Amino acid sequence: MTLATSRRGFLKGIAATGLVVGLGPNGAWAAGNSDGIVVNPFVTIAPDGTVTAILKHFEMGQGTTTGLATLIAEELDADWDQVAIEFAPANTQLYVNTLFGIQGTGGSTAMANSWEQYRKAGAAARGMLVKAAAREWGVPEGEIAVTKGVVTHGTNTATFGDLVGLAAPEDVPAEPVLKSHDQFALIGRDKLPRKDSAAKTTGKAIFAMDVMPEGVVYAVLLRAPKFGGRLTSFDASAAEGMPGVVAVKETPVGVAVFADNTWNAIQARDAVTAEWDFSAAETRSTEAMEADYAAALDEDGLVARNDGDAAAALEGAAKTIEAEFHFPFLAHSPMEPMNCVVQINGGKVQIWDGSQFQTVTQGAVGAVTGVGPENTAIETVFAGGSFGRRANFSADYEVEAAFAAMALGSGQPVKLVWTREDDIRGGYYRPMVTHRIRAGVDAEGKPAGWHSSLANKSIFTGTPLEQMAVHDGIDHFSVEGVADTAYALPNLKVDLRSMESAVPVLWWRSVGHSHSGYAMEVAMDMLAEAAGRDPVEFRRELLAGKPRHLGVLNLLAEASGWGAPVPEGWGRGIAIHESFNTVVGEVAEVSVRDGKVKLERIVAAVDVGTPINPDVIRAQVEGAIGYGLSHVMRQKITFTDGEVDQSNFPDYPPLRINDMPKIEVHIVPSTEAPTGIGEPGLPPAGPALANAIYQAMGKRVMRLPMEDDGIVFA
């Protein structure tokens, strides 16, 4: 769908003589048909009875297509089989993520952001259909029933399609009545078929990589081999005569090679030689970076939290523990590398993209092309993963495609494709982190003090969101999960050193929690051991004032059989962590044979508020565990003289099927508003594994990936 230039045009594009319901900018509900003018529509009903959920959050595998459709269908009382899905066009006013202030998907916010909004859209549409039926049949509205897309009163029966024409002129309920939890038929229903599965299974789902408009030209970029490098000259003479090559052009972000297909463009790019200015580039190797981080930790940092007197408490502690954790840079490596299509023609820009931050992309591409965001349209399609990569402050790959289209200057659509090697070596990355912890317990085995010192690069400094995330020099996302720990720790100090580098960093699945959860939970196990306490009982006491955490911990202990004996050569470890307002606990079990570790089982418990789609929740926790295990076991990005060492999956290995343990996911029953689930399953996976390895082998793993700390996996 393309972005219309008027509300009337937009409406005609999505509903032909059907009913459209949405929430207007003044908070009032509005509705209309193809001859009306409406704003912010979330649901349309066509004359054939098809209910289409208009999705302001895109789908990258996390299940939003099913979740948002469920919210509408539930309150509308639609039959699940009659519900279709469609991605919303790029329009911040209509489709803003109210938690971000922009149109965008991320931060595990889709369901939390849309919980009431989409339910009200469905309820409003239902109310209008009921009003139309009541008027037509001459009966009270309260006597009309709606079940699975059929409206009835006695012998009177009508489908949604029968009523849409009659319902369009009706006044929309100002405050549509929502169902209570005990009335839900779809929300909370297990094994509800996903709305994207059939299309993905049959190949009908359109991803950005599938988009090939008529006249498309394919492009790849030659980029600087060191971050911060600047192109000074290039020689394309050997490339220009190669098969299929259309042109080779300089752009502000590198050399663009255009061809009749991607392979020919890649082959020609390899024939281009270039000279670069590295005076402002990152030229250090990983060992030098780590030395700089260690030296920074020996200096005073900015204080993010300071309760009591940690130094004095640790000085007087009966026992203390010390740990220094090292976390490498990490690539996102989604299965579908970055790619999109951009066409510039007639003062307008059209983008086809698995777009995650539509507002940012419209602003960035509109700026570099000079047409402005109002003339930059985005057709959002499916994305093959992201883990944060497609949502960055600069809209890097979309801007690259725009620069390429401008350089070509033909008005043709340009399809820019990143190779896997481009993706691994091209940034952005989860920051490298060093986290030093010193903690102690008193003579009664209770925590006496805790001091966490961190060194990493800020994700938000120097970005448009700096004022939101950085206060007094401290990026909250650098210390999240530590400075805001749920544990009742007396005498807690957290300080931070923000490191500088030309290496671009970005949120990575679970952001700061991806490293803080590991450090906190491994150190917590160390502290429990120093106190001579069981790890679960030790945590239970520190979470006494946190009912959600206790609920997860208790369910987890019961479901995992905590305390029961394990076979000889096995170990069992636990971790619990809150992120994105969701609490997840995990217990890992490992076996060790001939010095090799085999991860046998992970049991997870999660409190995500109201579970909209339990099967999607389980899938997200399972996926987060797999993704998290990949990085703690084997993955890392390292540098030699400023150049990335890794290039593809052979040297940046994801989890293999034989690595994947048996996983059980238990969901805490809740009637609270839903919280996030795309990311919170990741942080506990690594420390649960580490704590299990310690129980089995007596070794604390503090350098990731674990294979770098001497752990050999079976």
C-alpha cells in the first residue's frame, strides 16, 4: 500500500465500500465508508464480511500480526478465519507508537502499546454493527448477540458483510465497552493459528528481498573497511565492463555498483579498488580496546546509583566475592540481511522495506533526497528478523539506497542489498562491555554491600534520543538491569565509564539487559555460595517485596524440580531477571562428559501480564533462549587494526540444532495489562547456563563467549 496524500485517498485505498473504524486525533472515535473521511483506522470490514486488522506494528517473526488481530477479533466477536491482516502505511499521526512518540516497532512494546487501542477499535466496530442491526430489526441493542462474525436476534440473522453498509452512518460509541477477562474467547486461547504462518509456509509472504518492481536496478555498496573511514578515490575501470554492470557511482556512504542482478553487482564490486582516509577511523584491535576498558575501570566513574555506603559495607563484610565480566561486540545477524527498494521520481520517494521505524526512515530519507518526509512513502512488508538492527537512528541502509538511487539518477527503482559479509562487518553492534563486581555478605549470610563498575559505549549519546536516555552523562541503557535491580540490596553503588570509539553501537535483543542480566545473576550465585545459602532461597529473600518476581521464582522452582537430585556429572543453575516490565526466570540443566558440556534442558517461567497468545509467548521465549545461547556460547565480533575479523556464519556461528536443549515454558496466570515478550526471555538464559556449568564443573565463566573461557561444548 502506498501512502495517500489525503485521508479520503487513504481510505479509498484500504476499504472499498466497507466499514472503517479508528480513533481520531482528538480522542473521539470515527467511522466511515469509502465516501467518508476517517483517521487512524485499525479495522476495516469489507462487504464480503472480511475483517482486516490494519497493523501499525510490523512483523519480523515476533507474532504481532497474530497479537494485534486477536485484540480486534476478540472485541468484535469475529470468526478467526474471517480475519485478515494488512500492514499500515507510514503515517506517524495515524499510527504512532504511543510509548515512543513515533511510528515504530521495538522495545517489546507492540502489545503493551496496543492493548486497549486495538480492543477499542474492535469493540467500536461491533457496537456499530449491533446498532445497525437493532435499527433494521426494530429490537433493543441489548438483546442482540454477536458470535463468530454472525449477528443474531431470535430468528433474525446477519453477517458482518450484510450490515457494513447499514453500519457506516451510525454514530461510533464514544467509549466502547470492553470485555472482562472471563468473557475472552480468543485472548488467552492456546494454539490459535498464527496469521502469518500459512503465507510464510507457502512462500506467499512478501519480504523486502522479494520486492522487484518493474525496471528495478540492483545495487551493492563498497564501504570503508574501518569504521570512520572516508573515501578519497576509487578506480572502477575493471568493474565497468563486467557482465550486467549498469554503472559505478560515488555516493556519500561509499561506492555504489549497479547491475542487472545482485550477483553481478557483487562480482563487479570486488573489482573496484579504493583509497580511504582513516584519520578519524577506529584502528585499534580488540586487545587494545579491552586494555583501555580495564584502565578506565581503575578510574572513578559517573555514579548511576549510590545507596548507603558500599565501600564501608564491603570493608566490614564477613565474606566478599569479586568478579570481572567481559562481553564482546555482537552483530544482530538476522536471517534476512539489510535490503530495501527505493524509487525517486517526480519529487516523491517510494520505499519498499521491512520497515521497523517508519517515522525515522521517512525523516532521514526525506532529508537526504530533499523531498521531505511528507513526500516519502513506505510500503512495509515482512522482515526476516531484526533483533534491533532494522531500527536505528540513521536509517542507514534505507539512506544508502536513497543515495544510490540519487546517484543513478534514472528514476528507476534501486534495490540495495547487503551480503551476509556486509551485515557482519558493517555494524551496528551490541556494545562491548566490561563489568566489575565486588559484593559481600555479613555474618548472618545476608547481603552487606554491592559495587558494580561498568565500562561500555553509550548507545544513545549523540543521537536524537540522547535527552531521553542520557542524564548527567549516564546512559540509562548502559546500566539498566543493574542500577534498577529488583533485588533489595543494601549499600548498592553502580558507576559507569562511557567509552569512545568509531564503532557504531545499537540496541541488540534485550539491550543492556543482554549483559547486565548475566553479570548480576552469576554474581548473585557467587554471593549465595559465599553466604552458604541455596540460590533460590537466597533470591527469594531478596525479592520479598516483589510479588511478580516471587510468583515467577516459585513457579520456576516447582516446575523445574529445584532441589531434587540430578544425575552424576550434571549441574543445575538458575537466573531470574526483569526487562521490559516482564519477569522471566530460567533453570538450566547441563551434563558434562569427558570435559564437554551438553545443555540438556531449560525450564522457563514468565509473567507477561495477560497472555494474549500463549503459543506466541512460548515461541518468543524459546527463540530468545536460542538467540541468547548463541552469543554466550560462541559468538563474538573482534577487531584487528580496526577491521572486523568475522565475516559469515562459519566464524560467527549461531546455535545449531544439536545445541538446542529441551525447553519448557510456564506462563504465570494474570489479568494485568500485557507487557513485553520479544526480548525478556534472553537475559536469564546465559547466566542460568553459567550457573549450571559451575555446579557441574566448579568453573565460573566470566568471559564471553564461553568457548573463549575454556568451555568446550559437546
